[in-house]
Amino acid sequence: MKKFWAKYFPAELRLLSFWFFLALLFFVATPMLSLGIWYITPSSPFGVIVINKTVPNQEYQEHQSIHWLLNHFKYTKQDGGFYEKSKDYFGFFPGGSLEESSISDFSSISTEVMDKLLEENSLIYFADTYGVYENDFNGPVMEGPSKRLYGGMDQSDITLLKTAFEQEVDIVAEFNTIASPTGKAVRLEFENLAEIKWTGWITRYFDELDTLLNNDLPRWLINGYVTQHDGIWGLTGPGMVFVHENGSLEILLFGEDFMSNVPSIVSTAKNQKKYGIPEIVKYPYWIDVNLVSRDYEVISYYDLLPTEEGMDKLRGMGVPRYFPAAVVKENGKGKFYYFCGDFADNPVSGSSYKFFGISKLWRMFLQAEDYSQRDSFFWNYYYPLMKNIIKDSDARRSNNDKN
């Protein structure tokens, strides 16, 4: 028998076969086991009201991360069904064309219905209120903003927030909730209610400002900056673009004004442990620069590592050395969170939520400081942060119901 194995199955073939079956086990058996564990894990009801007015197409990217997380952790609606990104939210509902699209928000809901919704749900999530624009449906990219068709926080949203604060329901809001095109009167009500003050500035990192090398630079940005700065662009390399609500444009250059190659979200040791988030995550997307009251705990903050020249520019704009990335404050039995960034806008796969433990796999391959991979921010920061926020909200709601 030994001679037979040695002749027809030499050591090299046996070794190769071993690794083949090991790989087969990993790539076939492991996913099947992961899927099976998800299916046998019991589900539990957890109501979430999602508001998203920025849905220009049927990808639903501005809020699909929230639905993905709820389904992944098997939180269901009150009727026991899983969340559907195309149905379970309030805001703009896109069709194949503008004529086939529709709107369903709180402007057409009675006080009684709103109270009932708040009673049945544990969390409100304002994903985005920037809106939908004419150019989302028609024609090529324009030199400047096109006509707004729908969007901005309105008085019905404020009514919802006030009622939610009074009933001590958990709330999460993020950029863009109160920046343009939300009117100043509504914004002021939000700021007074939430004790958050927007500086008027939003900012974003661009890895290349040379117009010959980067075709994705918005034309309105280039034209506006040239008009305001003596008709000269001539910028190259990475930079932070600051846009004020009054139209002012300022740019900080990497190596001259700041030394962090990409804006860093930095979290304290306490919150790293509490929320399962890393110390530093790179974030190259849109940010709103806000000031918060002392009642808030800063979960994470932004750090650009500004130089002396950069600090002078920031002071001139009224922007602090550090500014919040994620904050939270108590509201009786509830909590209010604000994310100073477009955190929910992530390209996650709709069907992958059915795999138990999938986050560990992704976090093995996606480093928190690797901003070149869009999924990195979701798996390393947003996923663990929202996981623990939802878990905490569910636990407190259950305890309150028992009492």
C-alpha cells in the first residue's frame, strides 16, 4: 500500500491536495457556516425612522448603510419584516424619471400620526437633507448648481425633532442636515434645540488640485476661487477646500498649511473601547465645521495637523484647531448624536448583510488609515460606531419599557 501511495500520490501531490481542500474549506464551508449562523440568530424588533431627502437615483446610497446594519444585526420593523432601502424611509422616492418620482415626508403627516410613529420607534436618523436637483435627472454636469427640486430641512422636520426631544427618543443627525439649502430660520431652531452651532463652513480633502491631473474638481469651485483670488488658480498637490455659506472659498495646501496627508478622525482611548473604533481613521469626504455646547461628549474629532501658516488661515476663517467629528449628549432617557460628516454615504452591498462575522473579514484587509479604499471608513469606523449606538439604544428602550 505504501508503494502504491508513493507511486501514484507522491508527497508533492498530497501536499498540494491538502492545501486545495483547506482553501475549499475556507472559501466554501466558512461562508456557508457564516450564512447559517445569521439565519438561526433570533431577530428582535427595533424601530428606526430614517429621513433622507437626497435620493437622486435608485441606489439609495445616502441611507443604505443604516438599513444594511439593521438587517445584519437582525433588527426588524414592528411587523417583523426586514428593512427595505427603497421603501423604509421618509423623503424623496426616485422613479425612472422625474415624473415617476414622489415625495413622502412629515409635511403631510398629522400630529397624531407623528406621535404614533415616535411611540413605535426607538431611533430617528437624519441621513441627508441636501435634496434633489434638476441636473440629477437631466443633462450633463453643469458649471454651477442646478435648480433644486426638493430638499432642505423644513418646519415639519423641526416639529418632529422637538417632539422627539420632548419624548426623549434617540436621535442621530449628520451632514448635511442644516447646511445649505436649509433656510436660516429653520437652521436656527435646530441649533437652539440641539445646542450645536454651524460655523458656516464645509470642507473636503482633494488629493490633487491640478486641473490637468484631476478632472473631478467641480467647475463651480475653480471658477469661484479664481474670481475671489485675483484670477489665479495655479494650485497643485493635495489640499483642503473650505466653502462658506456666503460663497467664500479658501484652500489649505498640504505641506504648507497642514501636515496630515488626509484629514484624521481621532478618538479618545475611552471611546475607542466604548464604541470599538480605532484611534485614527482617515476621512477624505465632506465635513461640516461645527461648535458644540459643553453638554456634549466628543466621541471623535478632526485633526489636520495645521502648520503656523495654516493656523493663521483657520483663525481668519473662525475655524478652531480641532473640530468635532462625532458628538453625543444626554437628553433625559434618550441621547442625541451628531456626525459632522457624510458618514452614512457608503457603497455597501445589499445582500452581504446575511453573513455573520463579515466585519472581521473586511477589517483584516481594510486598514483604517487607507483612505483609497472607500469601504475602509464603513468597516473600521461607521460599522462599530453605529453597532454600539443601536445596541445601547435598544437596551435602554427595553429597560424603559420594563420600568
